[in-house]
Amino acid sequence: MLLSSCSPEPREEINIGFIGPLSGNAVDLGLAPSKAIALAIQEYNETRADDDPIVTFAFEDDGWDGANAVTLYDKLRREHGIDILLISHTDGTIALQEKVKADGVLLVNSLNNDQLLSTMNENTFVIGKKTEETAQVVASRVVELGKKRVRGFYVTNSFMTISSDAFSELLQRRGVEVEILPVDISKVDFMESLEEFKEDGCDALAFFGYKNLGYAMKQARELGMEVPFFASTTTLGEGYYENSEGALKGTEFSFFTPNDGNYILARQFLDRYRLNYGEEPFSVWPPMQAYDATSMILSILQNGEQRKGETLVSWLKRSLHEINYFQRSLRKYRCDERWHIARHLFLSLHGQGSGGYPEGKAVVAYENSLQALSRLQPNALHCCIHRLVQPSRCVRSEGEFRHLRE
């Protein structure tokens, strides 16, 4: 009786929600993550003890528009009583700050981690690679190639604005002339700007956005601009290759593979994902991060100890901050430094598989440290071929990489 009087009333059911793009732009950032979250919850419910709460899952499609976040959140609260929300949109995360604080809901952005998101209220947690550093890695590649006049476009949401700013700032510090123009996500005609870029003598084009920028790539090649293309991982999104009509081939951008996390655990997750859904996600990092974020929360529910008087969200917040290391498919997480920043890679596309997706992928890997990246020399380049091309094949020279890419 004494022990029971010191313990909070156990919850029989806890409800998790997800808001992400299941249609429209950036489907790869929503559809596979939603399946990964569902998989983590399914595994928890199958292995939970009798006194552990059942976890339910509900999700909504935001069409990759942060303006939809509040309406969809209200629907999830009204129809499913969600206690925890996972989200993959920076603007949506910002829009929900007052709501989650007032409602006592834990919000986890399982995709992005940047300076802006680190200023959100104490109910909000972010997991994963740092947006600014991901963009700076691409900028370091531009510097390494000796480009001096960079032009391009960025879509005007928070994530792509942050990426473009970080990309431009590093290039400007290195004496590179750079101009990245803001564009709406619906824009499809870029000819006027591209003609100006060509007249300016630009020697590289950058694309921070979604599938509408595939049209810009196509139009640049139609104008005879044979300059290299640089972009973000969203070039893997559905429809990007089709809109570019193949002009996307050869684009370089930051990318993450199972090798950049705990390969064994990542492989186990991808195997389970394939068994459940009949396929593996093409872009693996968003679902891996979503799976890990969900697994962290479920581990607390299964193994943590809720103190007397603690609400669910207070317990989760305290427990997340107390995590020192959490081993999952990415890497060991340290939560006392506002989550984890992953190693960065470059990906060049060449060839086309079924459905318009690239078949062969050559990955150029760099050192973990941004300080080291800023001092890159040509002989620091380490190259390898992704497992879809040739497993465990490593090369150490730029010349050999060029030969393999050709």
C-alpha cells in the first residue's frame, strides 16, 4: 500500500501521432518515416509486459506544407487524443509550439536539427543531422572543385532557407561569389533567371528545394549550361528525376547510408521494414531517424520509472534528457548536447533504375569534423562505391573515382 501510494496512476494506453508528407512534395520524408514509426510501435506492442501501456498510432498528411500543421494537430488531438507527436517539417514544428506547450504534448522532429529548432520550447526535441552542417559539406565540395561563381535557387520554407544561407555563408568566407534566389515551391519556369546566370558566367548551380527544381535543371541544360549541379538530399524525392528529364544525373549532394550509423542494427531495421512492407525505403535516413526517435520514447515507456506527481510529458522530457547513450540503427545518441549530428557524405547520381530512381550511386565520403572539411585538399578525398553498385569496394584516389563514375 505504501509503495502504491508513491507511484503515479499507470496509463493503459498512450497515443502517438505523426504529421508528414504522404503525398505531394517530399514524399520520401513522410511515407517511409510513417511506416518506420508504425513498425517500432508494432514491435513494442508485441513485446511489452502486461503492465506496460498499449501504444496506438495515427498519422496525417500535411502535403509538405507547414501551414497545415495546426489543423492536422487539432484533428489528431480531437480524434485520437495524442500524447506524443512526431513531425518532419520545420515550419510545422514552429507553428505548433504554443499548442504543444498548452496541451502538454511532447513534440519530436525526427528529421531536422538546426539552430532555429534548438530555440523551441522545452516540449520540443529534435534528432538527427544538423541542417547547417549538411549544407556546408556541399559548399566544401564546391570550394574543393575550385568553383568561383555559384548561382541557384532555394524554396522559401525554413529548412531550405537555412540550408541556402549556410551554403552561401561558407562559400562567401572562401571568396566565392554566390547568389541563390528564393522561389516558391510551385514555380516551374526558371528560364529568365537561368539566362542571367549564364550571362554572368556562373560555373556551378545549386538547387535547395523539391521536385519543381527538376524543371530548373532541365532548362539549364537546354540553355547549354554544362556546369556541375549541387543540391540537397531531396533530389531523391518522387518526381524530381522525371521533372528534370534526366538532367539531374551527376548532381552532387549530401547523403546518408546505413554505413553512417550502426550498420548491423540499421541492416536489421531495413530487413524488418522489407518484411513488413515488401520493399526497402530508397532514402534510408529519414525512416531510420523516425524509427530511432520512436524507439527512444518506447524504451522509456517500457523501462523507465515515472515519479509521483509527474505528468507523462514531464516524465518523457526528463528521461530523454537523462539518456547518455542510446544504441539504435543510427549511432549512439548523446542527449545532453541537444541530440546528435551524423557524419556527412556526398552522393553523385548516374544511371536510372525502375521508376525513375537512380540505379548506381557513387558516394564520396569526408571526415566527420566540419573543421577538417574547411581545410580539405584534393588528396584528402576518400571515395567508395555504395553497396548497390559493389559492396565493400573502396578507392583512395580521385582519379580512380572518376574512372569508376565514368
